[in-house]
Amino acid sequence: HTRAEFREWMKYIVEIIIDYKEHPEVYQVLIDREPGFIINNWNQTAPEEPDEFKDILKDIMSKVMPNMTHWQHPRFHAYFATGCSYPDILADTLISGFGNISFNWDSCPAYAEMEVIVMNWLGKVFGLPDQFLFTIPNPNKGKGGGAMQDSASDCVLVALITARDRYVKKFEGQRIQAMTENKENENPTKKTSPLEDREMLNNFTDRKEHHVELPYLVAYASKEAHSCLEKATKLTCVHLRVVDTNDNMEMTWGELKSAMEHDIEMNRIPIFVHVTTGTTATGAFDKLKDIGKGLRNYTALPHKKGLQKDFIERIMKEIWIHVDGAYGGSLWTLPTGRSDKTGYTGLVYADSVNINLHKIFLHSSSAGCIWTKNQKRLKQAMNVDPVYLKPADDRAIDFRNYGIPLTRRQRFMKAWFVLRMYGVKGMQAYISQLIKMSKHMRALLERNPYVELIGQLTYTVSCIRLNAKRNLTEEEEKQNQNGKTLARPEPIPEEERNQLTEELAAFINKTCLLAVTKAKPKGKTVVRISVSH
Ligand code: PLP
């Protein structure tokens, strides 16, 4: 293809993007199709001969665009809408155009160094304590640092792998010594299962210590934590203990402590606490400050059963506290968002934190960020060092050792463009506007006598549950539009509310005019409405 052709095609693409961004509402927000509608109707093999650009584009415009879920649509209130912005698109285009792969410093020095800068910029924008940031001029030397990942799921997995590695390296073999009773039954040298058979493990793995300890390690999170933690525990073979929440859907220190103490009595080892600041369903913030303080100052009672007091205290102080701020972390951009309520003041106790830029931060596609106060631990857990990847200079930063993939999609450029083209003040104004819109929507819902609001509005998510039914008369409808509160119509019995609310969510989405998500915080089915762009 020639450069003249490319220039021409690019013009088309730019115009399509502008039209779409300015008027996504010309489409229905959702589509009503059966699975397979494309699979069964398109060529099953790639073309032998090249297709014309105009034909390809025609297919995209006629078959793909009308059948997308339109995340940029003004009535898209499902999940967390991605905030697709022009700076973000510009950066994505450049990155594709440059076509570089960067996994270590040598593979693309400028990218590696810019990611350090961007991670520190972002960390400061979110007001993270300095211990989470890279030290300049030698980012490898200091304790803190972070990296961009594909998603929050990757960040959580990396944090859990690090926690598991830290426990095993620090405490390997000590659990047995610390048990107050039943030592024989729990002796890992006893050949009760292949996992406990050290001799066998010696023959085939250099990670034997992990396998021996695995059956006893536990991660903790609230019932409202995102399912990515459950996946991470599956992948790491760490047990997951689900902790109940209070009525506001927040995990408290009291509930967490009793779950942990129960496990300690059973000789199990708490290694990881996953605290969500901004849950997916209701936007609740777990009590990070209380939890952090409680864990770091924990004094154990001498247990009759279970592990010895001093060992318990040592593992509780070392427990890895991870903060999932995938959604809620962006709220810390605002000085008013930095409080006990939003978990901000508890960050001093955390070991790692993740925030997604593709939720509320004007990034269109996945961009999860993780920061830790202990990058050495993280890299020890993730590090592999084949000769062909070794850096020539040990001051060089190697992002391949901060996560799972070697070849990484480059996201720093997006954040770099977004932050430079809007500035911190622009981002603060944008987030304040989202909150204002959410409050407005909440006020409308509060006046609606047919629904009950579930959960508090801390940020931009509201959940409603049907609590009454009756068709409005014309007169009543008029009053409703005038903003007057109506007399409460016929209440729905508690046992029918979940079912009817579920039907309401399905009905709304079936209309294809409004997109919402169904959720079930604390066993209550809700229609979840997010105002996130
Ligand atoms: N954590 C929270 C609180 C979330 O809301 C989500 C997604 O909505 C995730 C984690 C998972 O994010 P990702 O899709 O980036 O893996």
C-alpha cells in the first residue's frame, strides 16, 4: 500500500471516529440479537485475494457498528462506561503506528523510562503516599514503584502471587513449629498426599516450598469484592475466605478479624487481605483504615488451639494488604475524595493498590495500574532471567518483571496524552461533573415511590430495587413529571422483590434504549445504574 492511500484511509477513519464520538445516540444503545448472528452469516475463511479498503469499511459500518453495544452512548449506564477521549485515541494511534514492543529497557528505552514517569505522575494525581512511587534517578533502587497492566484482574493476580511468595520465603517451615497441637497429623514430611511429599517434590520442582505450604494459605475479601480475586485464588491455589459485610456493603475489621481468627485456630495462614475501595455492585468502600490499623497492631490472645501467639502476630504484621481501587481509586483525584470514608487515609497500611484508567479516567481500552511499596518483593515473585532478556545495565528498569506477559501492550502513552492534554485540573473537573450527574440521578430516583435505593452513593453508582407496583394514572404521571412525590403505591412483598427487580433489569435492556446491569449485593437483586462518562 502507498502512503497516499494510507493518508486517504486515515481521513475516513478520523471522520468516522468524530461522527461516532459526537453522535453515538444515532444508534440504539443495545441490540436485540441471537448469539451466532454474525458467526453464521460471514465468510468462514479469510480472502485469498486482497479486499478493497472501501469494502472492508462498508462491512464495518453496515454490519458491525449497528450491532455493537454502544459504550459511548449517553444512555449506557451498565458496567462502568469507558471514557473514550480524543487524547486517548491519539496516543493509541501513535503506539500502533510506531509498532514497538517493549518488555525490558533494552527493547525500547524511551518507553520504559516514560512508563516510570507516567506511573509517578498518576500516583501523584491519585495522591498515593510517596512510598508507592519510584525513586528518581534510580527507580530500581527505591522500595516503591508500579506498572501498567492489562486489567485490574492482572494487578490482583500479581499482588496475590507476591503475597504467596513473600509468606513462603519468610516463614517456610515455621508453621509446623508454631502449632500448639496436632503436630504429627500436620507434619508435611508425612506422606499423606503428593503435595506433602517432600521427597517427591524434590525430584521435579524448584518451587517445592510453595507446594508444601499451599494447602494452608488463605486470602480474605468481602462478599462484594470483584470476582477477579476469586479467579486469582483459583490460579494461585490459595484458599479464599469470603467475609460478610455490614449493611452498607462494606467489609469491617471486626468481621475480617473473626474470620481470620477462626482460620488461625485451624492452623491456617492468612497471607492476603483484599480491600475494595469502590465495589462493583454498589460502589461501597471497605473500611481500609480500620482494617490496616487492626492488622498492623494485632495482638493475639494465647490460643488453646491453633498457632502460637508470637507466630500469629508476626504473620499478621506481614500480611499483604492489597487495595482494589479499580473503580473507586479515581475518586482520590479530588482533594475532597481523600478521606477515611473512601479508604484514602488507610493507604498508609497497604502494600499494593490498583486503579483502572479505563473506568473513570478517560481511557477507552483496558489500562490497569498497580503500585506497591515493595517492588523488590513483587519482582522476586515474578522474576525470570534468561540470558537473552538480561539487561546490559542494572540501573535499567524491566517492566517484564512486574507482571505476567513478556510482550506488553503499551499504555503509558495514553495516560501521558490524557494527563498532558487535560491537566490535573481538567481531570478533577471531569470527575466532579460525574459526581454531580450521579447526585442528580440519585435525587430523581429518591423521589420515585416505586423503587428503593440500595447502598449509599459514595461516587457514581446507584442501585435500585422495585418495592411497589401499580400503573400510574395520567394525572399521577403528570405530577411525577413535575417532581412531586406521589403517595406510595401498592407495596411488593419482600419475597417477590428479587424476582420482579430481575425482570425489570431484563425488561429495560430488552428495550435496547437504556443499558443497565443486574447485581445482587447482600442477596438483594438490584438494577445497577452507573454514571461514568
Ligand atoms: N475490581 C473492581 C472493583 C471492578 O469493578 C472490576 C471491574 O469492573 C474489576 C476489579 C475487574 O477489572 P478488569 O476488567 O480491569 O479486570
